[in-house]
Amino acid sequence: MKILVPVKRVIDFNVKIRVKADNSGVETANVKMGMNPFDEIAVEEAVRLKEKGKATEVIAVTIGPAQCQDLLRTAMAIGADRSIHALFDGETQPLGVAKTLKAIVDQEKPDMVILGKQAIDGDNNQVGQMLGALLGWGQATFASKVELGAGSVNVTREVDGGLETLQLKLPAIITTDLRLNEPRYATLPNIMKAKKKPIEPFDAAAKGVDLSPRIKTLRVDEPGSRKAGIKVPDVATLVDKLKNEAKVI
Amino acid sequence: MPTYKAPLTDMQFLLNDVFDASQLAKLPGYEEATPDMFQSILEEGAKLCEEVLLPINQSGDIEGCTFKDGVVTTPKGFKEAYETFTQGGWMGLSCSKEFGGQGLPLLLNFLLDEMVCSANLSFGMYPGLSHGAYNAIEKHGVQELKEKYLPKMVTGEWSGTMCLTEPHCGTDLGLIKTKAIPKGDGSYSISGTKIFISAGEQDLTENIIHLVLAKLPDAPPGVRGISLFLVPKFLVKDDGGIGARNGAVCGSIEHKMGIKASATCVMNFDNATGWLVGVPNKGMKAMFTMMNEARLAVGLQGLGIAEVAYQNGLSYAKDRLQGRGLKGAVFPDKVADPIIVHPDVRRMLLTMKSITEGARALAVWVGMNLDIETKHTDATTREEAGELVALLTPITKALMTDHGFDAANLAVQIMGGHGYIREYGVEQFVRDARITQIYEGTNGIQALDLVGRKMPERFGRMLRRFFWPCAEFIKENSSNPAFADILPNFAKTFQRFQMISLLMAQRSFANPEEAGAAATDYLRGFSLLVLGYMWLLMVKTAHGKLADASEKSFYESKLKTADFYFAKVLPEINARMMNIQAGSKPVMGMSADLF
Ligand SMILES: Cc1cc2nc3c(=O)[nH]c(=O)nc-3n(C[C@H](O)[C@H](O)[C@H](O)COP(=O)(O)OP(=O)(O)OC[C@H]3O[C@@H](n4cnc5c(N)ncnc54)[C@H](O)[C@@H]3O)c2cc1C
């Protein structure tokens, strides 16, 4: 039972995002980067499955520049066994990433791919779904609970109406939601062990994958500042305003 | 609640660019300590400090430790945080691999210590004291004691304490009364009262290993008659399991100004069974080897507080709108300007920043030399590194702890009334920082250590370990345009300070009170000089890096901060030199009854 976990390098979730002066994107120079929090949950889930004896190998994968190696080390410090790094210096977009991941899946033949439901930079929420389609595998997105059976997996999903539990045949795609687990702090011995675990390069272009961006960003702006609120005298007025002015209920 | 982000960029700058810490990986046993390993470890350590230790700092201060029937309860969340910390292996970072540690450089532990103390000084006391006890046993204990106690201290399952102080003696340990009587089976029966024992009792660990200074029946009087003993709270069975309760019991805990989540205990030893660590009557010597490292660790506590105080003062100064810039509104669209426009607020911020960053550089320099002293293959290199560390230890301890308190005070001042009240958490920093100037040898005692012990030792050889590289730097860079504004002045000051050192040595030779009267001024002056040298090294590096556009603002900030240091902080050394020159008469000329 092999699990593949793709991870993305994004601006650290603690950092206050600033838009570049020329509105071409957000400022990334001199900004602390880290692992997409949803991906950290994915790594944690895969490692827990391994610790429970249900999975045998966890492989972390990333697509991005050389600095992404830090991320793979982090994943391996949490407990991934080895890593694959598809070096790419430009902007990564969902379809290119999904296609690269498909090529890696073809090579590694995992039984399951656990991804973050979205990356906190683009908030696209697409890669897991696209990969499912490209592979023709079943997918369960927004997982809040994962129970592995024999040849199948039960996934509880967080949907608008509440919780929904799906059973999928393996191999399958799972994308993680925030409540799936609380990622651990890597231990010092594991940080040191991670350094000795292998990172293999993966040449996406050689496999015929085109990672070049297909979507062009025209302009990025800061969200407008919030307008001052008002105080209403009582609940009745509040309900009335919500109904007739804001038209939300 | 205060906020904190570990200064990882500054640490990387010092490790990789100013002092080439990658050379540590060439020392035997440190092969794994490569720069990228440093980075991974510091990043994870930072996360732990920011996310686990910081959130229980203020609540720990408000709740404090409680005592009932001999049992001490630490504040809410401390037990869980201690588990996260120890299970993560952080306790064993620089402990020997032989006993289950990671065997990483002490320098790395220095930086971790700084972050822990920024996030939660009280919490840091528990692993900190264990570390001190671990060092003493590892350096002076027999193999049997080491194998029995150290592995569980490294995992953090057991903790350690240092029991020196007694009601009638703190600084003057020659006066201690605690007795140790041989039981004939190789163990000793220890009886006496120790006070102010940090972590003497707590609910975090299954056992507590006390290191106790006591006197043997035939001991010579004074400090030459003190021996060191290992006294566990629970006796340990041969299979390593927990045995009977030993006669080492906490009588009460102190109510105190700060570090309220660290239990400060009265410890009653009543025929407790203990084992000798090291040689009979040589306990002070054993204590001292370990105390030097502990003094450096206390210095880092000061640095930690200074950093977190600065960060909170700074963010407040950028947010708080009050008054207008003296040359007119700087932010006309706001109701008032943020207080960071005011010269006096900037003076406070820059004082904090320039001394904190200089002190961090000093920590890295000392930490690296400590590692060279322990691991280098060449005996002369080891000895020289050891001399530098010994010289800089009292300076590091006193400078950094004085600065920790000063910086915390400045943070309060920057926040005005909002600093004085509890909400923002900076008044806690003032209270917490205050003890660091007192324990592990008061800062007055550090000054005496510098002038009385380190200066005369080997006819001033230790002084050379600092004076020589500093002189060389000045010579090498005298025509470097990057230093045109600062170096000539610094060189003059440096020369004058060497003269003053000579004058002091001569005067104290004739009259030891001269050294005593000048000690604190001398230590402070020396500290300012050392910080100056640290800033010179940083300026040189930052200059070379200015072209690196992605980090330009970081290097610019370094250079501006250096300008402030040389123009506005260093000149204090002149007053200190005048004080030294004035001699001991103004201090000693008045008889006690005239006070
Ligand atoms: C919160 C806290 C935690 C502590 N933790 C521990 C611990 O874990 N283990 C432990 O053993 N102790 C501990 N201590 C004790 C601490 O180390 C002592 O308080 C300290 O060493 C000073 O001793 P003292 O209080 O007896 O002061 P004194 O020695 O009475 O000193 C009083 C003043 O006189 C000055 N002075 C004394 N002698 C000289 C001299 N020869 N020349 C010049 N000036 C002198 C001192 O600098 C000081 O200003 C702790 C204390 C506190 C408050």
C-alpha cells in the first residue's frame, strides 16, 4: 500500500500578503515560504496510515523551484519515506501540475494519492479533481475522516449540508480538509533522519508534460477595505435588514 | 497578548554570512551539523516556540505555580507543552549521543535557547536546569552514575536541579551548612536546607535529579571544603525503575516578582541518599565548569527577552497614532502619525535593536568558540577558543541580562500606559527579565569575575583573545571606504580602552579595591567595545551583500542600525572610562557609618 502526497510551496500562512507595486501579482521576494497547510494535513494523514500499519510507503512529491527541497525535507521529517522533485521554475497552474502528477503516478503506481483540497495561494481547488479525471480514479474531496478497508477506503466529507461518507475502490484520490487531523511537530531525530532520505528528480518535460502556464493573470489588487458597520437597536431590525437590505435570508 | 516571530533571517545571516558556521561540520562528531540542517532545525524549533510555548506565557504568569502538601502544580498547559518539547527530542539537542542525545553543536542550542526564552522564559527554566545538571554529571560523574541517570534526563522523562543557595548564603557558598555523611556503602546521607531552588519540585516529570552542594564531615572550611552530590527525588532501582521516595522534599515555594510559572522551591534534605559527583571537596570546581555554560545560558535568557520586547515595542510604535511629526504630518490622511515618527520613540527602538542584534552576534561568536573548544582536533586551537569563551562569559551574562531588562523597560515606555498594564504583556517581560541579572552569579559578581579572575589570568592572555582579532580587523579595514565614518573613532576608543585596562591592572595590583570599584564600569565598557566589534563584522558583511536585491532592505537596516550604535550607544564607553579613571576613593572614602 503506497501513498503519494503532493505538496506545494506557498507563502507562509502567517505572513501578511502584499500586492506588488505594479499589480502583477503578490510580493514573494524576501517573504517566508512554507508548506501549504492543507498539504501538511495530507502528509500527516498518510504518515498516520503508515504508523497504523495500513500503508507501507509514503512518497512526497513537489513541483517547483530548487528551494522546494526544504519542503520535501519537512515532509520527510514528518514521516514520508522518500521524495520526488519535479524541478520547475515558472508559475505552476492546476492542469500542468495534475498532468505532471499523473506522469509520476504512472511511474510509481501508488494505491492512493492524498492532496490538500486547495493551496492557500491560488485557492484553485482543482488539482485533486483534475488528477482524478486524468487517471480515471474515484475521488473523495474535503475529507474530514479517512478509514482504510481492504481494497477500499471510506471517506467522510465536509459538504454544505453536513457530513457525507463515501466508499471508494482503490486506487483513489483524496483531498484533505482542515479538520482531518492536526499535523504534528517534527521531532529533532526525525528532522535529522530526513536529511538522509532520498529526493529523486523527475523530468516532467522528458515525459511529455507541458507545465507552461495556460492562464494569464491580468492584474492583482488588494481587497477594498471594509466599510464601517452600523449598530441596530434590536433583533427584529436585524432580521429585517438581513432580509430586505442585504437579501441574505 | 504579546506576539513573537523567531528572528530566523538574522540568525541565518550570522551563521552563514558573518561567522562561517559551516566550519563546525568539519569538526569530528559534528559532521551532520551542516547549514541546511541548522536551518531545518531552527525553523521547526521556531514553530514550537511560537505556537506551543508563547501561548502559555501570559496565562502561566497570571496563574503561577501552586503548592499544596509538598506538591507543586505548574500552570495550565505546561505539562502538555513540556511533553511536546521533550518528545520532540529538543531536550537532547546538544547532549551526547552516548546517552541518547543528538550530539549537535552547542551553538545550535544557544539559538534554540534564545527562542525558547523569548517565547516563555519560565518554561525555559525547566529544560534549562536539567541541562545544567546533565552537564555537571556528564563532565564529573563516574560512568555508572552517567548510565543510570543521563539517558532519562536527555529524554526529559526526568529533570534536574542545581541546589547551591542556602538561607544564609547565596554568593558566598563557602558558608554552606548542608552536610553529607558517608554511609559506608559508597552512598552519602545528605541533610540541610536549600532555598530558591528552581524546578526543585514540579508535576512535569516522573523523577527529579538534584545536584546538591554539601560538606563532608572532615571538610576544610570555606569553598575548598565543598563537595557535589547527586540526590534523586525517587531512588532508582538497578533495573532503572523508580524506587522508594528519597528524603528530598519541597517545603514551600516563593511568591515572586516574575518567572511565576517557574517553581522556586525551598528544598529540605533530610537524611536523603546521595552519591558523590567528582572529587571530594572539589565540588566548587566541578560546579564552575558547568556554571560557565549556565551563565552563558542565562545571558541568552536576557537576549530572548530583549528580542521579544523589541518586536512588541516595534509593532506598537507602527500602529499607535499619536501626535504629528515635528516637521509636519507624515501621514496626513490619518488622524495622527504613528509614534514611530517621533525621534524619542526611534531612539528607544534603535537602542533596543542595535544592542539586541549585536548581542545575538556575540552569542553566535561565543557559541561557535565553545564548540571549537570542545571538538577541535588541535590542542592550541582548543585552548585559544576556551580562553575567548572564558573571557566573554561574564560579559555575555551581564551585558545580555542587563539589556534584557533595559529593553523590556523601553518596550513599556514605548507603549506608555498600555505598556504598564497587563494586556499587552510587556510589563511581564520587565518582571521576568529582572531575575536574570541576579541568579547564576549577580552581575556585580560577573564584573568581579572579569577583573579579578579573567583579566589577570595567565598575565592577561585571555584579554588578547579579544584584543588581537579586534586590532587586526581595524588594521585590515582602515582604508575600506565602507568604514570611513565609524572606524577611525572606534579605533581611538579601542586604543583608549586598552590603556585603561593597563591602568586598572596596575592600580589593582597595588590596591584590590581599585578593581572592585571599577569592575562594573569596566565590564560595561568592555561589553560596549565587544558589541562594537560585532557591529564592525556585520557592517562588513552587509556591505558586501547590498547588491543582493532580494534582501536589500535587510542589509540596509543593518547598516543604519550600525550607524546608530556607533554614534549613539558606543559613546557611553567614554563615561565608563572616566569613572574607572576616577579610581576607588569616591567609593571607598566614606565610612559605613557616614551612610
Ligand atoms: C527566582 C530565583 C531562582 C533561583 N534559582 C536558583 C537555583 O536554581 N539554584 C540555586 O542554587 N540558587 C538559585 N537562586 C539563588 C540565586 O542564585 C542567588 O539569589 C544569587 O546567587 C544571589 O545570592 P543572594 O540572593 O544570597 O544574594 P547575596 O549573596 O546576599 O548578595 C547580595 C548583594 O551583595 C552583592 N555581593 C555579595 N557578595 C559580594 C562580593 N563578594 N563582592 C561584591 N558584591 C557582593 C551581590 O552582588 C548582591 O548585589 C535563585 C534565586 C531566585 C530569586
